[in-house]
Amino acid sequence: MRILALDIGGTSIKSAVCNDGRLTELKEQDTDACLGGEFVMRRAAEILKTYGPCDAIGISTAGQVDVQEGKIRYANDNIPGYTGMEIRKRLEAEFHVPVAVENDVNAAALGEGHYGAARGFEDYLCLTYGTGVGGAIVIGNQVFRGVAGSAGEVGSIVIHGRQVVNGRRISGCYEDYASTSALIRTVSAYDPDIHNGRELFERLACDPALLTLLEDWIWEIAHGLVTLIHIFNPQCILLGGGVMAQDYVVEKVKEVTLERIMPSFRDVVFKRAGLGNRAGLWGAVHLAKERVGR
């Protein structure tokens, strides 16, 4: 079966073809999301056409997705005009093959479950730490979507309560403190020459103050994980995002979190996501196969 997969993000669109269980012909292009949802859909169709005939298409995309209808239920202003976009209807009409559409974090979680680090686990949480904090809940090998299909917005967990910091009102939500953006914002206030995680880790060994800031951030990650573990009692916590490539971060998150949960919950396994930026593509492949099988 020849499946085309797209992973539509706010910054880039990744694409590949899956045949015989391998991803090949990988490409990546700028989304140019500021030009709007209609432009993004035209670009997606153009990319798909470069691969030639296929048996099915899988789409991993930013935004809240109505999986049954294959359309965007809600998207923020990162992709203007994307809310309500009927992706499945449009692509099936144009390519005449089954199309599956899923939220990008959910797709990544399914990719990890079927092809990556979460294989062998039926119940797990997948969290990605980047510009925000994304989350997916997998129960019995199926994504738990909630009544309206939007469950898993873990970045909106309130861990601090409303307050004002330096005159700026913030919500106290998990991603305000635990995202990589929050880490870099804090570190840059201390050292304006640090602009990303790579620069932070390059300087970590020679500046103890940076290590303190990093460990404060890890505590923020743990605050949210303690809540999630006690609610879902998962077999596995899967940690994704570029900064999680650092062994120290993953191990310290595990250590701090395990110290703060009930002993009866401490058999939870902590793992780093294994598929990197291809996880969404693999999830799209899995969903497309399921769509064909219906």
C-alpha cells in the first residue's frame, strides 16, 4: 500500500511516502502560515501531487481536529482562516483516495505507539515541550479525545493561579512555565546572549546560575506531570521536544516527578520520544491505514 503523509505545522510542512513500512522521499517546506488556511491547503495539495498516485493520504496538522469529519474544529491565529477547514472533503474530492486527518500531537503519540518509543504500552501520555506544551492521552491504544474531540490540552492546566509578573498578566497555565519558550525567556533575562536551548547547554557547565534556572524549569515540568499521573495512572510518560534530547533533562524530570507522586504510582515508565520530527508523519501513516481498513 502506498500512503502519502503530511505533517502541517505553523512553521513547516513535512511530507513523505510510506511503502513497505519505510518513510521515503522526505521533504520539508515553509508553511507560510501567515498567508492563511486557504493558502496552506493549496500548498498541501501541491506537495501531495509531487508524489504521484497513492492508495491513501494521512494528514497530521496543527489545530483542534474533528476526526470524524476530517476538518479543523479550531485553530488559533498562527494559521488565519484555518478554523472550519474541511481537509478530508477537499483532498478526497481532489485525489479520489481515503484521507485521514488528526491533530499533530495526537498523530505523533500514535506514531510513537505503533512505530516508536511507546510500542508495547497501551496506556500512555505523550507530552511535547516547545513553543507551548502539547499533550495526547492514549488509553487502550486509542487516543482519548473527549466529548468534542479536543481532550489533551495539557498546556492549559493551571499550576500557579493568576498573577502579575513585571506588569504582565499571565494565566498561570502549565505552558506559561514549562514550555521551552518559558525556559528561554527566563534564561535570556539572565543572559541576553542566550537565544535557544543549544546555546543554553553550551554554557551550562561554566555558569552554575544557568543550571539553577534549568532545574527550576524542570520543577515546573514536574508540577504538571504529578497532576497528570495521579489522574490517569498511565503505564508510560513519553517526553518530546528538542530539549528532551538532553539526557540530563529527561533523567531529572523523572527524578523530581517520582519524588512527588504516591508510591503506588511510581511504576510509571519515563521515556524520551523516539521518532523525532517524523512522529507526526508515522502517525498519519497509521491513521491512513486505519481509514482504508474501514
